[in-house]
Amino acid sequence: MILVTGATGKVGGQAVSQLLDAGVAVRALTRDPASATLTLPEGAEVVRGDLADPATLDDALDGVESVFLVWPTLSADRAAPATIEAIAGRASRIVYVSARGVPDPVPGAPEQDPHSILGSHALVERLIERSGLEWTFLRPDGFAANTLVWASQIRETGTVRWIHGAASRALIHEGDIAAAGVSVLTGTGHAGARYVLSGPETLTQVEQVTVIGEAVGRPVRWEELSPEVALRGLLDQGWPPAAAEEMIDAYGQMVTSPEPATSTVEELTGRPATPFRRWAADHAGDFL
Ligand SMILES: NC(=O)c1ccc[n+]([C@@H]2O[C@H](COP(=O)([O-])OP(=O)(O)OC[C@H]3O[C@@H](n4cnc5c(N)ncnc54)[C@H](OP(=O)(O)O)[C@@H]3O)[C@@H](O)[C@H]2O)c1
């Protein structure tokens, strides 16, 4: 039995479907089983639990051998030590969806700010490393689905207003992250591995917007926004200041140091990672 957390989300949802397709027994964790049951595939056992409240995880962890752990960053910090301990007390193996850019542990290196996105993932990684669980970390690049944040702008104005159009990254299809996880969970030889996962090619944000325009059948323009205006916008949306500044800085760094594509998805799954063009074609309706 494999417990999948974040099962109603993008990566976890794909993991549930793909594990079921592979013939594996799956338990899907959610804080709201009533609505999750409507969306999760038949065959998954749906169980209520809140990762931020380890006392609620007893039923979810009963008889579980492995955990596919998706845990939205920044909600993790306070409960993380007790939650990882609870998992380690019941399961033997964990695959954690972390993030590209989380540094490997270096003795004596200063701890990262746990209120930042990467710091929050680093905190969970360190706890897992010390837990006694057999672990594998998946460190994905930016999700292709992040571009859905532009959907309303594209629908309403045909223009994307955001920072650093020249920032390049190798966006990854969420299904490829899940597929890598399924390979790890159904295979052997992945203990202690930290896999950096990405899409097959690096595209600038301007190129991503062009690809979306081609997918929806009408041109989409790019309008450069200043980092200051973008930061104010994120703070107005309620982003914690450390995370908002980290996000703005990260895009600036991707202009001068583009994130290179890795071949890890293909190495783990035996098929190439999904191009962004394919993802955009599949999601064209979401931008119309
Ligand atoms: N976006 C990126 O570019 C990127 C890149 C690298 C890594 N990541 C990491 O990927 C993760 C997000 O994955 P995603 O996009 O698939 O998630 P998502 O679609 O945003 O879904 C979030 C999921 O987490 C569950 N959840 C939230 N809080 C929970 C809690 N306290 N206890 C139990 N479940 C909880 C929700 O389930 P219920 O509401 O049903 O309980 C939901 O299924 C984050 O850790 C993020 O840092 C993202």
C-alpha cells in the first residue's frame, strides 16, 4: 500500500492515477474526503488527514509501506518534525517531492530560512534524511502548470504582464514528476538519490508565451513588468515577504543563469520528458 499525499493536487493526482495503472494499491490523503471522492479515480482508497496535524494521520498510515509525499511548502514548517516522525514510525520508504535548487547538505553550512520556499523544502529533506526512512528526493524544476497563472490575462487582454521575459527554465509536466515517482516506488536502487527533474528544453518566458499563443490559435504578447511592481502584487495577494522576494530574485537569476534541462525523467521512466509545446496544446482550453 502506497500513501499519496497532495492526492487532489497536480502531482499527487497524477501519482494516484499512474500507481493504479501500474497495479499498485493506493491510499489518497486529503483534508476533505467528501469532495476528493468526486475527483479521485475509482480504485483509490480515500482517507482524511492533515499533514499539519500528525495526530490525524493514524488511519492514513495504517499498513502503509511507502509514502509519496507532496507537501505544499510554507505550510510544512511547524508540524514537519512530528509529521515526518509519525510517517517514519509506520512506513519504511518515502519519495518526497522537493524542488530544484534545494542545496545538498554540507556540514557546517548555515541553515536556510525555513520561511523561504527552498528553505522549507530543505527543512523537510533534512528531517527525512535523519528519520531512518529509506528516502528518495525528486527535485523538479518549475511546473508547466505555473503558466496557468497567466490564463486570465491571456483571456482578457491577450497580453502577459510579468517580470524578466528573458528568464529561461525547463518547465516540467506534472505527469512526468509523478511518472518519475512511480518508477522509483515500483523499482529498486533509488535509496538516497536526489533527482533533479525538468522538461526536455529550456525556454524563455517570452518563448513560453509564444508557444501558448500558438496552442490557443492567436498571438499572445509579452509586456515586461518591473520587479518592484511584481513584488507589490505578490504581497497584495498575501504572499509571505520572504517567499515573494525569493520568487522575484529567482526569476532575475534565470536571466543570467538559465536552468539547464536534465535527462533524469527519461533515465527514470525510459521515455523522454514531455515538451512544453505538448503541455500547452493539452491545456489550450484553459487559456481560452
Ligand atoms: N510550482 C512549481 O513550479 C514547483 C516547483 C518545484 C516544487 N514544487 C512543489 O510542489 C508542491 C505542490 O505540488 P502541486 O502543485 O501538485 O500541489 P497543488 O496542486 O497545489 O495541490 C496541493 C495539494 O496539497 C494538499 N494539501 C495542502 N495542505 C495540506 C495539508 N496541510 N495536509 C494534507 N494535504 C494538504 C491538498 O489536498 P487537500 O486540499 O485535498 O487536502 C492538495 O492536494 C509544493 O511542495 C511545491 O513547493 C512546485
